[in-house]
Amino acid sequence: MACLMIEKGVKKSADIKVLQDFTRHIWEKDIVKHFALEENYLVPYLRKQQFPEYIIRSLLNDHDLLRNFSARLLNGGASYQLFLSFANLLEQHVRFEERLVFEKAQEMISEQELEKVSRHFPSEHSSFCKNYPVKFWE
């Protein structure tokens, strides 16, 4: 949802400062915590299960790339193009997790074991995007 909101904001030429604030909001309230959960719980577990290392490295590389993008966006290097690139990379990362990481995990790991790992993750999607007070995307 955040990706779509950023893309809509860019199309509407929303104020760069508002886009930065929104990105900081979702970054700090949601994405950073999500990455930490994946890196602290999911990745070590996958490694124990002999999950393909190239997939794990891709997951972690995406995290690093997104951290670099967010640092530029939030520390003065913001432009509409950079926001679009960030949103595109974030969306690709989410799709990668859905279509490759989690699909492969379901093939390799029992449902009971996956349930144990999933307990570390929130059961609901965050509402940080929808609750952002400035509706720059509308």
C-alpha cells in the first residue's frame, strides 16, 4: 500500500517534504521492524532448514538496498525519481518474498514449523499508511 501511495503522490506532484515525512513514518513504524524480524528470526531459521542460500542473500541484499534508498530519501537526497525507485524496489521486494521466499518455505518446511516462526510476526497488516494524517495521494 505504501508503494502505491508514494506513486500516486509523485503523480500528483505532492510536496517532497510530505513524501519524506510519509516515507520516514512507514520506514520507522513498519519497515525497519519488519526487516529486523526477518533478519533475527526468519533468516536464521531458514538457514537451519538448509534453505537455498542464494535466496537468503537476495532477501538480505534487498534489505540493504532499501536501507540505502531510505537514507538518501530521508537525509536530503529526495527527488520524485528517487521516490519512484524506492517504491518500485520495495514492491519488487514484497513480491519476491511472496512468490519465492514464502512459496519455497512452504514446500520445504512443515506447517507446524512455519507456525512457530510466524509467531514472531504481527498477524495483521499495519495501518500506518492509512492512518497517515496528510492524504497527499488523494
